[in-house]
Amino acid sequence: MNSTYLYGANVAANGIRQHYLRYGGPRERRDAIVLVPGITSPAITWGFVAETLGRQFDTYVLDVRGRGLSEASSTLDYSLDAQAADVIAFIDALGLGQASVLGHSMGARIALRAAGQTKSIARLALIDPPVSGPGRRAYPAQLAWYVDSIALARKGIDVEGMRAFCPTWTDEQLRLRAQWLHTCDERAVRASFEGFHTDDVHADMPHVRQPALLMSAGRGDVIRDEDIAEMRDLMPQLEVVNVPNAGHMIPWDDEPAFHRALGSFFGAPLI
């Protein structure tokens, strides 16, 4: 099957350089989707998902500030508020009008905050977002897992070295992560991880009016039944789907189930 990848580009939005990859492109009745990856996932690592989304949608995958080829520095604001403002400014800068936003993990928290502040987001897909926050249970991953792997990637790490951190991934997935992980600014990762425990995304949920999907991982322990019940109280429009055979990195573990759920929510079959 032909690739849906079009190009990579940069745009000045919210006062920084934002890098993105575009898949699919415009055609009649094609809606735009902006994909916001997680804490140590440069845009390119979500290319296999964007390839599939690009068959039906005009798809943009962001390098979140401090990751990939987007702007990073020792003084850049890496807060959740800044990241949410990036998404809103990105949609506006590219003249997308309204776009759906799909966020994974940290990206889902960014999407939540952005959606409560703008009408330029049409639909919201939240993929296994951390539900940690002030007074809540901690996010189940450890900061050292991220920091140690980034340090090794900066020196140069091979597939086998990366396998120690992601033992279930394929060689292709490990090779891509080993190639790009060094682009994740450790300061950005530390700030985002701290934000998992200090930012109250539940306070954003009542302000979200858009149709919304929550996709949880059956083997991830990030989202539990009681979390789903609370989120439904705060966002009554929320659709929920569980992928039982997947861990937190859902499309890496069960890509067909991931795409079936997304296709149903976005109204266009992906597989």
C-alpha cells in the first residue's frame, strides 16, 4: 500500500518553532486530526499510526516542545499550560479552522487542557491519559525509566540496549526509539513528569464540551474502573473503550484494536 506521508515542516506558533509531520493531505470531506504524542515520543515514532489515519484524514503529528525537532532550550517553559497553548496556536497557525485532537498519555492531558479553552477542537480522543494529580495516586511509571534511557540514547544506544526498557517491542520499533530518544530534552521530561502529579486535569474536564473518547489499556494500570466512573461524571459525553490485550503504549501492543476504536469514534473505518 502506498505511503500517506507527505512531508515534515516547521511553523512559528505560540512564540516557538513547532515541528510536525503531515500525512494524508486535503481532499473532499477530509477532516483534520492533530496527534499529540506522549512524554518521550517524538512525532516520527507515531508515524505508523499516522500512516493509517492518513488514509481517511488530514493528519498532523506534533513534536511537543522539547522533543524531536521542535524548539527546546534551558529556559523554555515546559508547563502543561504552555503545551496546551501550543496545540491551540498550531491549529490556528495552519488555518485548520476546527480539528480533532488525539493525544496519548501526556499528549492526552495536553489535549484535555486545550479542549477546555478553545472551540477550534472538534473532537477529542484521549489515549490512556495519566489520571494522577494533587491528592491522587501516583503515575505508575518511574521517572528514572525515562531519564536513564535518554542518557543512554544521548551516548548512542542500539536495539538490544533499548530492549531492556521496552522488552515487548519489535526490532523496528526499538530501532526508531533508539534513533530519536536523544532529542527529548531531559528538563522537559522532568517538568512533564512532575506535572503528572501537580497538574489537576480533572478540573479541566467539566469545561470540555466536545465529543470525547477515552481509550484505556487493559494491562497498563494507568486507568482503573473508578477513574472511568469519575471521568464520566465530569464529562457525560465521554465514550469509553478498553483494549484488554494492550499495555500503556496501546497501538504498539494491539494496533488493530486501536484503529478499530478510533475509526468508530471518528466515523471512518481505518482498517
